[in-house]
Amino acid sequence: MSWLKGCWCYCMLLIAYEAHSADTVTQQKQTISAAFEQLKFQMKSGYELSSLPQLRVIRSQAAHYAQREIVIHTILIEASIRQHFGDYKHSLSMHYEALDMAEQLNNPRIMVKTLLAVIDLELDLERFDHAARYINRVVQIGNSLQPGDELLVHIKLWQARTHLERGSFRQAQYELDLGRKLPLEDKRLSAELLLTEAQVALKLGDYLLSQTLLSEFSAKYMLVADTKAKLNYQLALAASTLQAGMFTEAIALAMTGLDQTFHTRYLEEQSSLQRLLASAFAQVGNYQQAHLYLKRYSLTERALDQQKRNNKVLQLEAQYALAHQQQQVSLLEKDNTLKAQQIVQHRQVLENSKLTQQRWLLIGVLCAAAIVFVYWRWQNIRYTTRLETQVAQRTAELKERNERLQALSFTDSLTGLNNRHYFFSTIDSQINALKPKHDIIFCMIDIDHFKRINDTYGHAAGDLVLQSFADILKQCTRSSDLLVRWGGEEFLLVMPDMSTRDAQEVVERIRQQVERFPFIVNGETVQCTCSIGFAPYPLMTGEFKQASWEQVLELADSGLYLAKEVNRNTWIGLDSVSASEPIDFDYLLKNYKEQVRLGGIVISSSYEGLQVPV
């Protein structure tokens, strides 16, 4: 009986110990969750490098207790901090690490949040195709969420931002309208949605709607907005004021926003504000200030490019090598001083000896010291030479990598053509190099019904069609022409030193080549056509008013849309603007078709019997 009683007592003690251990683990998990929520609350105001140690401690503890959701969130937060401070290499690897863990967790909500963070980074890196693919994946996962889940609003917001970055402003507006119809209680998310809608309205030229949305943002959500959102609000408000023609107010607003960007890492907002100031000062006739802010805008853009190209790891390695070299030199100098002191002491001892012994000992010491010094000097020179060689090699590697990064940042990875980034970095120099009485032709080219090809044959087949289309454009253009993949299936062709008549022959040749070319897709021959709109620069919109190259580009885009609306497989070119008095460009762009019908805009087209729709 005593044996059974002892066994029973042991079992009860074991059960009590296990229950106590389980309670301890539960309390520890609750402590980690509370610490993580407190850290997120502290970081709402912005990104701080000082929070990284605490973030890593929480991640380590969460990993120990298998709290995988907290581990994923801490990885995404650290990756966002690195992204904010320009460390794109480590940020990208950490985003992909979080994505792998989210896929293993098989939680739709965590998967959506992780993919949205990856999309944010891809848009920051201007890899719009990658972002579009991740958006499609998010939309598929979002179908499994509950109808009232606020993550659906997040999805619509990032769909709109992706379309906004790719230039599809109408599509972005459509997604935002759907997002605002969904139930939403988070004020911060409502603020982001409203601010993005105002930015889209600006891109569409509807500054009245933009000002209305910004007023609502200021009244309801300014207190919950973070620093970046407030800067974007200031930028959008200044841009809408500029579009409204209130140039002095736009300058004041832009200057206020620009002051807020100093001593921060919001270089993109700073660049946009500087460009806006240059445009506003030019409108009021203060060309000196306009030129000053245009130069500052150029410098800020270069800083942005340099920030994305720098490899932080190689810089740290170079700094470490330099510090190590300085430390070695310091140690050698100390060693030399110690040896010199030893020689002096030894000489003092030898002076007390006999003259003969002193002579021979002194000779021996001097010889030994000379040998040691020569050997040390030889070793020092050898070591210094090796360090200089390593530094030169590392410098050459850095230069080569920077050149490769610059080439990658200027090239579209799919077609091998130049991208928007390259176009914006070179167009001003081309405009400045334009000879008197010579034109630059801006052509917007779009593949007809390209979405049908993607839907029928798949995106891989669509990529092959884009590559073949790019080859046709290269064959039909000159080496001096600039070919740019503008986004998706839309391309930009810039032809310097070319008349409107010669441009008509070029675009007709492109149209015929595309129409006749057999595109091979999955072993089948597919016929494609394209629509083209072009306009010449310089272009006079009145007797003394000349349109800017940005406005000419928009007119070419309007010609492209008119060609698609009329017939497709058609080109429409703007020959001239016939007006007895200056015409407001915004009015001209909004009433493009009406001006064509009334004869205010003189066009040419490859479509016989062109009738402009009402």
C-alpha cells in the first residue's frame, strides 16, 4: 500500500509540474505579444534605426516559443526600415524570407500582409511587372477572406497604387472607388485611401476633385497621418493649386512642404516638390528661381539614383579595411618606438664597459639593429603594398558593380529597351540639343487587344509577343531614335531631327510591319496590330505660347486613345494647333476630340474616311 501511495504522489507532482510549465509558457507568450504591440505603437510615427535591437530581441524570443506570426511581422518591419534607409539588398532578402515563412504558415491574412509589403518594395525598386504579378496573387488569396475584412480595402489600395505607378490612372480610380464602398473603421487606412484618390485625380487633371478630397483628408485624418502621408498631402495640395492656376499659392505650399523634407530621407517627395517649384516659378516668370529649383531637382534625382545603386556591404568592408590598416600602422609605430628605447638603454650599458668591448658590442648592436630595421622596413613596405593593391581591387569592383547597377536601372529586363527612368534622365539634354527649325516627334505606341493574348495564351506568351514587338520597333527606327518601354504593352518612340511628314512614313512602316509579322505563340501564329499617336515638339498652341514636351507627350497619348477609339490598327498624328489666340493646354487636352472636329487641332491619319466620334 505504501508503494502505491508513493507512485500516486509522484504522478500528482509530475502533473502539477507540467501544468505549471504550461502556465509559464502561456504567460511568456503573452508578454512577448504585449511587447510587440507596444513596439508597433511606438513606431507608428516613423521608422527608427534605434528600434532594431528591441525588434530582434522580440523576434528571437518569439522564435523560441514558436510564435511564427510575430516572427514574420518583425522580419517585415525590419525589412521596411532597411528599405526606408536605402538598404534594398537586405530588405529584399528579408521580404522573401518572410514570404517563405508565410507560405509555410498557410494563413491567408498573413500571406496577404506579407505580399503587400513585397509589393511596396517592388514599386520602390520600379519593378512594376513583379509588383503586378504579386498583386494578381494577392487578389486570388483575397477571394478566400471574409466579405467585411479590412484587408480587402488594403488590397484595393495597393491595386490602385500599382496602376498609378504604371500610368493606368483610370484603372487606379476604378479600384479606389471599389475600395471606398467596402466597410472600413481604421482611420489611418481611410487617410491613405483618400490621399491616393487625390493623387489619382491630379494625374487625371481633375484638380477640383483633388482639392475636395484633400480638404476632407485635412479635416478628418491629418492627426492620424504619419510624416510621409503629411508630405504627400502637402505635395498633392501644392500640385492641385498649381493645376488650378494659383501659382503664388502653389509656391507657398510647396516651400512649406519642402522645409519639412530637410534632414529626412524622403528624397522622392523632396524631388517632386522641387520640380513643382521650378514649374510654378516658370509660370510666374521668375526663371532664375525656376532654374535654381530645377538644378536642385536634378541633384536630388541623382542622389536618389545613387542611393538605390550603393552597396552598403562593400562600403562597410572598405571602411573596415581602412581602419584595420590604420591600426596596423599605429602598432608598427609603437613597436618602432619601443625598439628605439631599447637601443638607447643598451648603449648606456655598453658605455660602462671597456672601450674594446664597447666598440665591438656597439658594432654588433648597430648591425643587428640595421638588419632588424631593414627587415621591418621591407615587411612594412610589402604589407602596405598589399593593402594598396587590395584597396585598388575593391575600388575597381565597386566601380564595375555601380556601372552594372546603372545599366540595369536604365534597361527594361524583358525587352532590352530603355525604361522610363532612362527617358526622364536624358530627355532634357535632347531637348536642349535640338537645333533651330528642327522637330522632335513623340510617338506613343500600344499593342491592340494585348490583354486578350495574355488571357488566351498566358503571360509567358505575352512576354514573347512584347519581345518580338520590340525587335520590330528596333528594325523600323534609326539608331539615333530613343525607344522606351513605357509600361505594360505601351511603348514610347522619340525621333529627333524629323519632320511630321517623315514621321508619318515611319509610323506607317511600323504599323504595316506589325500587321504583317507572324507572332509565334505556343506553336501558333497570332496576328497583332498596334495603334499609334504622335505629336511634334516644339508645338505652338497660340501665337506666342509654346507647349512643353510633357504636354506634347500627353497630346500624343490623346492621339493614341483616339486611334484606338476610331478603328485600332491606325495611327493619328497631330500636325498643328490652329488658334488665333492662346489656348489653355488643360482645355485643349480635355476637349481633344472636339478640337479635332472643329479644326482647332489639325491631324493626319492612316485611316481613310476618319470620323471623330462624339
